[in-house]
Amino acid sequence: MADISNRKGDHIDLAVSGDVGFHNTTTLFECVRLVHNALPELSYDEVQLGTSVLGKRLSAPILIAAMTGGAERAEKINCDLAEIAEERGYAFGLGSQRAMLKNRALKSSYDVRRVAPSVLLLGNIGIVQATQMSSAELQDMVGSIGADALCVHLNPAMELVQPEGDRDFRNGLSTLARLTSELGHPIIVKETGCGISAEVAQKIRALGVAHVDVSGAGGTSWVAVETHRAKEDQKDLGEAFWEWGIPTAASVALVRQHGFETVFATGGVQSGLDIAKAIALGANVGGIARPVLQALTQAGPPGARRFLERTEQQLRTAFLLTGARNASQLRRVPRVIVGELERWLSAFPLQA
């Protein structure tokens, strides 16, 4: 039981201060140029950031994205950040709940409802673990922490480098089909830093999956995280695949054409401007993980609050400077796609 808690502790340390970013791959949000509107005919206070997601109202399209759980330090991190999400009206995502399945004593590290009674709360489990569990067991896991939805994460690249990782990724589609029809909560299919392609998006949408989190490349490389933990041959494998993945901006643009009810844009999102660009490409919500965790670690909850206040200010400013009163209008503002993102979208033409 100690092994998984130790691994989660390693993940926290590496996420805060380790060399775990992509070295060459970026999110490609820098390739999205929103066109300046010098006559927006809006006041700053008229901008409407609020949105409804999974039946709950958010004050802004911001998710404090999945980071941790299953370690002693994780409980305070999750509670501190969930409390901020509650105060500010954001969504909040938990790290993988696999640890609490192995050791029920670790459930407290995911139990944030006591500080965030009304937050949009996203549970989390890996596709391999979901395949091995019954729908009733997963429903109990979701219900035990009061989550509103379950993220089912896809992470084959990370697992193949992880010393104790999974190697069998069969039956994922049948598992998602089962959960879509049997689970009593919505599911969100999410990646873990490698992005979701148009082909995968098409397959899961055909199953009835309505919500997706692209978790693209350009931020934290979870292959890199596991490379630091690996030894010998596995470390060589991780170094070879450190840059693997679909950049976040490309994944959002490729996925949105398939008609998902909700597209979460996570993976290297650093600012409110990044979130605005993600929305312009078709996302509903932008999620930030590592920068919030670093702000919390460096300056406690006040530091995390300041970071998120700046993020929301940047987001509202981007709306105004494009003349967009709300997210629906932002998706229709003029934009220019340049550089590598243009090449990605040329390689996979978007459907009308």
C-alpha cells in the first residue's frame, strides 16, 4: 500500500519543482492570433464569463485541473484548492482515485466536499482500472466522494514508462460504452498530457460519450515525470518519448468538430489568454494544474488565489479586446492561425 502513496508523493514533488515540462513541444496557443477590436462597444463589467457545465453554473470557464490524491500531502492540497474553487465558482478535478481503491484509508485525500459543497467536482480513474471494475463499483467510488462526474483517463504513454505501469490497454472502447450506458453519472474521457486525436474523438463520440478533456502536449509531460522515476531501459524509453503527444491547441480544434457537449482544454494552459484562445478554438472550459499547484506551494492559498484572480482578469480582458460579450461570441470572433498549428489543421482538415 505504501508504494502507491510514495508514487503520488513523487508526482507532487516533480510537478512542483522537477524538470518535467516538454522541452521543445508547446501547446501551440502561441499560433492562435485573436484579432484586436479597437471599438468593442462593451464595458469591462458587461463581459459575461459565466457558463453552465454538467448541470452546474460556473462563474468563469475555469477548471482547477486534476493533480493529486492518495498521499498524506494530497489531502491538504486538494482541500485548499477545492475551497478556492468553491469561493470563486470554478470546477475542480481530483487526481486518480486508484489509491483509495487499494487503501480505503486514503479516501480522505479526495474528500473535499466538506470545504466545497457546491463545486463542480470531477472524480478520476484510469481506463485500465475502469475495465477491471464493475459499473456498480465505479458508481460507489464516485458516490463516496460526492463527485458530479467521473473522468476516465487515458494514459498509455505514461504507463509504458512507469516502472509499475500497466501494459494491457485492450477493451477500452467497450468499457467506455458500458459506462456511458450504465454509470449513474456523466463520464469525461480525458488524456494525461498527450492529447486526443480526431480519430479517437470520433470513436468515443460514436459510443455516446458527451464530454472530453483533451489534456494535450505542451505543459507537464507525464512521460517525463515517470522518466525521472524510472531506471535503466525504462528511463531510456521515457527520454525517447519525452516530447510525445498532440499539442493542446491542435487537439481542441480537432476534437470540437465531433459535437461533444463539453470540451475541457487542459495541458499547458498558463493564463487567461490561453483559456480565451482555447474557447475560440471550440473549448467550453480551460483547466490549469501545475501553475496553480506551484503558486499554492510557494505562497499558500493566498498565492493560489492571486494567480487565479490574475487568470480571470486576463480572460475577461481577452473577451473585451475581441469585442466578445460571452463565450458564444468569442467562438465567432476573427482569428488567424499560423505556424505549426496551421500545419496540424491542414493535415487533418476540419469538417464544416
